[in-house]
Amino acid sequence: MAATKPLEGRVAFITGAARGQGRSHAIRLAEEGADIVAIDVCKPISETITYPLATSDDLAETVRAVEATGRKVLAREVDVRDLAALQKVVADTIEQFGRLDILVANAGVLSWGRIWEMSEEQWDTVIDVNLNGTWRTVRAVLPAMIEAGNGGSVILVSSSAGLKATPGNAHYAASKHGVTALTNALAIEAGEYGIRVNSIHPYSIDTPMIEKDAMIELFTKHPSFIHGFSPMPYHPVNADGSKGLQDFMTVEEVSDVVAWLAGDGSRTISGSQIAIDRGSLKY
């Protein structure tokens, strides 16, 4: 008889799931036994976001990848700034799966500029998606988790920018610091229902959000800003213990931590900020 997988019988709700970290988290949690609810906006949202956002085809690829693990998936094209749409997906989730156990609030956007030179649209777009969208996701999902009575795990995706100053993207840092504060308060408020809440703080993850050319342009214009971004340290990843390349981290490395926080092995962890940065923030 096959061994039961760690997340067998549980349901995970993941935002920004069409590609990048979100897709990786969906696949990993499915491999651990969870059925998946995958949502993404799948369209451009503002001219101030200069890299292409995910598409319907990207979300369809996530669906195929989850189904390849043998798990079920419910996918919807939803903007996390739309509370009513999120609540409809949650209702569909309960109708189809009967429960909700894990929330990974991953959806987020990034742009660059100095504080006093940003347009209102640039500021508002990042705050609305990253902070307000995370709150709306929590607002939609938590009542269903509480009603189900099974406890659960909430993982809010912040950033290294949610723990320190990052010149050149203050709106992003403000939004991610806000997610950190939301995590800490929610851990206390939801704790009585057996729901754990933690934030993760990835650094330099290789996804389309990392606009290398835009970063280089910013640092060229404002050389002092580069001191706000620690170099990625070497990390022993090879079988012989030799040092790996000093490079961006992979989405799979982040998913390792998400899977741990989603499962029972982290059942004593709540209200914590988990840095996923190979120690970069200690420099």
C-alpha cells in the first residue's frame, strides 16, 4: 500500500499561480498530495508594470502540470484586487472540494523609480496588488478556513524588501512591509482557530519580475542605491560540497519552504518571518 503523502486530502489556494513562484508552489503542493486552486489575473493591469504579466496559456500550463501529479485543480482568471471575484472562487472551491486548508498569497508586481518621481498610478498599482490584494485574498479565504474547522496554514509572500530598505522601489518595499505586519496580526487573530500564519521573504528569485536591465539602468543613474541590495552569497549545492554559482535563486528553492510551512512539520511555527535568501540579509 502506497504511503500517504503529507498533504493528502488538503486543498491549497494559490494566487499568482500562472507562472514563476506561484506555478512552482502549485506543483510542489500537488506533489505533496494537495488539490489546488490556482488563480491569476492573466492580463496586463497597468502601463507602469513594464514586464509582461502571465497569460491564459500560462495558467493552462499550470493546470496541466498539477494534473500530471494526479491531483485535481480549479483554475480561474481573477484579479486579487476584486474581492467579490475572490469570494466567488472560494465558494466554488468549497462546492467542489468541501474544504480549504492552505493559502499561499503569492500574487505581486514590481516597478522601479524614486519616491518623489513616481506617478500615482505607479504607486497605487503596486500597493493595490501587493498589499490590498493580499488583504482581499485573506478576507475571502479565512472565513471558509475557519468554517471548515480543520485549522490550516496561511503563507503570505512578502520579500526581503519587507524586512529592509530597498531604494528605487519604495512602493514595493512599503507593500511588502505591510504584508509582514498583516502576517503578525493575523497570526494572533486566527490562532484560536488552529490556523498558522507566516510570511516568507525571498531574495533574488529568477522570475520575469526580475528586470535585470531595469535594475542596471537604475543603479547606473543612482550608484548609491546598489548598496541597498546585498550580493547573493555562494552556496554549497554540489554533491561534493563545492560552492555553487553566485546567482539568482530558483523558484523550486522557495517552494521547498512553502511545502514545509504548509505541512505538519512546521505546526509550531506561526507569526514568523522566514528569510529565503541564503543569508544575504546578514551582510
